[in-house]
Amino acid sequence: MQIRLASHYGFCFGVKRAINIAQKHKSSNTMGPLIHNQNEIDRLKNSFDIGLYHTLDEVKKNDTIIIRTHGITKENMLKLKSKDTNIINATCPYVTTLQNIVKNIDDTSYSIVIFGDAKHPEVMGVKSWAKNQKDIYVVLTVEELDDISFKHDKVAIVAQTTRNKEKFLEVANKLILNFKEVKVFNTICDATLQNQEATKDLSKESDIMIVIGGKNSSNTRQLFNISKEFCKDSYLIENSSELDTSWAKDKQKCGITAGASTPDWIIEEVIEKLKETNE
Amino acid sequence: MQIRLASHYGFCFGVKRAINIAQKHKSSNTMGPLIHNQNEIDRLKNSFDIGLYHTLDEVKKNDTIIIRTHGITKENMLKLKSKDTNIINATCPYVTTLQNIVKNIDDTSYSIVIFGDAKHPEVMGVKSWAKNQKDIYVVLTVEELDDISFKHDKVAIVAQTTRNKEKFLEVANKLILNFKEVKVFNTICDATLQNQEATKDLSKESDIMIVIGGKNSSNTRQLFNISKEFCKDSYLIENSSELDTSWAKDKQKCGITAGASTPDWIIEEVIEKLKETNE
């Protein structure tokens, strides 16, 4: 039986990359939680001795510090550098791009709007890179724009990478209708949508589909529903212990996909079990 | 009785300005029809000897040539200049702004989209000012974007000044979802909307409203409907001959507005008749 993984599945590119970086730097510490997944952070602690610092005060000279996927603020980056540490940057490249866009906006001509959650570490980090901290605003709704006294008649807008595109457009459109010029940077990442598209493509070409993820996870159930639509022998499991190898009997092509909160090692365990049965 | 005109009414700012310019230059010729209103063009011919050239070949040395509200192409402007003429520019300032935006877009980074009618003189003029004529596209629908091979991953979009804002946003949004960066210049003029808002404000403060315009004119009927909503004694007339002065009997505050195709002189005749009755 041929086993194929979806072209996009499970953790997004930025999260996978950060985990790989962490695994290559045993006994280091992350500045804030590396990713938003406690199981994976526990595994990194247990298997790779990756510690977790919550404040800069905990950092010691010569520490190896891994920057979390969401990035950190400019101020904290400068402080870290001054502490004589070995800095390993695991910021998601899409977040780095976003930080650079904000850093490079001409603050003498453009006010800046960030569409996102002002309390999210990614947004706090991105905002900190703007040249003019008095002319950058974080909003989640169109209504919030009404309360802002913009310094310029031109506005640049960026988005937190995990936000909904329709809501982003609503805010951008309000600006377009009210400002002379609006520079719109669509910095939203397609990870969730890509997982769905890849599940669709793979399930069309498979005679059995295994979808791995939490049964309560909304995005995993969405993947399962898409899979069922194109491959009637689709199964949703949380881990390898739920895999009934008889499902694969007489099948030629097995497709595998996983929800956004499913770590690779759970997926690998499922693949191993399928391969063993297959031998 | 106090007679008050709406803060915005009738011809838009650019058309009024062009007519004033023409009236100050008797016996000149316009390059193409000055505005899209034949009655007014006839009046300018009869009262101010303003002629109409359709092609550059008709232009003679030392002619005074008035550039129409919609502007002309860069090529025609250069040809006119080479013909040793006295050029009077009656291009609507909003159209000039639009031409300048297109002229100043960095063609080494941005492809350009014009949301508008490719055959409209304003759009043909605006398009001609772009540095790179091979990377500027005129579209009226979202679907038309699919057929374009853009040269850059950044796009700038502008709009013909008289277009609908909702449709403009549809096209801009499609670009935002597909390009790294989109510079949106909202170059749509608010004239129609402003006439409606001004009618609303004035009718609230009037005890009689006279709306002047063609009974078949869609924008005039819209003004009349708005007026009726806030002032029950609202009347729609095409010109002063339809004005029944008894309507104004015992009224204190008379408001006047006019549709977008109503020349000022028709409005003035109505005001004169009202004033005479009032004396």
C-alpha cells in the first residue's frame, strides 16, 4: 500500500521550523512559549531539555535563547543582545516579514494600522518595530477606527498573520473609503486554508484517508468533512492507538492529513503502525 | 421668505469650474465636448461663441483651446503644445490629481490597474500618463483581473472619478487577496452622494423644497425622494415655467436643490421667479 501525506498538514510551516530549530539546540531556553501547544512544549522539555523563560530577568550570561515563533519586541531584542547571550531566532519567517514591513514604512507619510489582537505577542512584537510609536494603531473592528486621530492622510495597513481575511478586508475597505491613499499589505498566512485544500486534493486520489487530530478540534473536523466528501473510507483518529489496521486491508492508496494542533511525532507513529501492518 | 440653496447641488464642482473658464474665454474652442451636457454646450456656443473641435487636425495656429473636464491624453497634449496654441486647461482638478497619481507611480515596482471604462475619455487620458504603457490595465469587473499577466507582485489601483465605490472595493479586494502589496488610491468623487447629503440636510430645515431636474433623471428623482422624506411640501420641476408660486404662500424657509444635469441658469431662473413673487 502506498502511504502519502497531504502537501500541507498539521503544524504550519513556521511552527515546524521552530520545533526543528529547538531540537537542534538542546538545553537552551525559549523566551516565552515557543509555540501555542503545551504537549509539544512538554515534549521539547523532556526530550531536548528546552526550558522556558517568562521574563528577561531570568536570562543568564552565555545562555542560548530561542526566540519564539511569534517574535518578540524590539526593546526585548535589544535587551537580550545586551545580556551577552547566544540568540537563536525561531520567529516565523512570515512574522519576520511583517515586522520588516512595519519597520520600513515611511512614518513621515503614513499612519499605520495593524489588524489584530493588541495583547497577542505577535502583534506586540510587530508594533514595537514601527519608527513612530505614536502613529500606529491596533484594531480588531471597523468601529475602532472611528476613535483614532490619524496623523497622516495616507495609511498603511498590515494584519496579524493568523487573522481572518474577510474581517481584514472590512477594516481595509473602511480606510480606503476615508483616506487619500491606503497601502494594503496582506500579511495573512494561508496555513489553515492550505491544509484544507491539500486534504481535498489528496482525498480525491486516495482509497483510504486517515485524518489525525483532536475530535473536539474544529479545524480537524473540517478536514475530516472535506476528506469524507471525496473519499468515503475516511477515518478520524486522535493517535496511533485508535488506528484499526484492518481498515487498510485491500487498499492501494492511503492518504494522511492532520489538524493544525497535531504534532509530527503523533503523525509519525500512525505512519509507522500503518507501515508495520503493511509489511 | 428665505431662499436657500443646498450646500451641494446640480453640476459638480469640476463642471461648474469648466463652464466658468469657458465663459471667460469667448470665441475659443474646446478639444472634445467640454462636458457631457448638450444643452449647456449649445448655450456656450450661442452666448459665448465657444466652438467644438473633434480632432487635432481642426486646430489652427494661435487658437485658444480649452481642455475638456475629462482631460485629454498625454500624446494629444504634446501635439497641442507643438501647434503653437493658447491652451486653457479646464480638466476637472480631481481628474488632474488622478492623472498625476498615475504619472508618479513607480513603474519599476508596481503594476497599475484603473477601475473604469476603457473607452471613456477620462480613462483614456489618465492611462496615457503612466510611464509603462505595457503594465497598466483598465478593468470594470473582478473577472477581468484573471486575464491579466501582471509584471509585478505589487499593484497600484486608481478609479475613474465617477465610478461606484462598492464595485471599486470589489476589484481592490480581489487584488489585496492576491498580491503582496496593493496601493489603493480612492479617486472616486463624491459629487452625487454630496448632492444627496446636502438635500437631506436642507430639507430638514425647510418648510418648502423645490427640486429642479429632469423628471426622467434617476439622480433627480433620488433627490426628490430624499427631500419628501424630510419636508412634505417638496416639489419636482424641470424649469421655472413649472413653478407654481402659490406653493410658497405663507412659507418661511424655501430650500432649493437640483439634479446633476441641471445647469445653473435654469436654477437661477427658478430663484428669480421665487424672489419676484416674494417681493
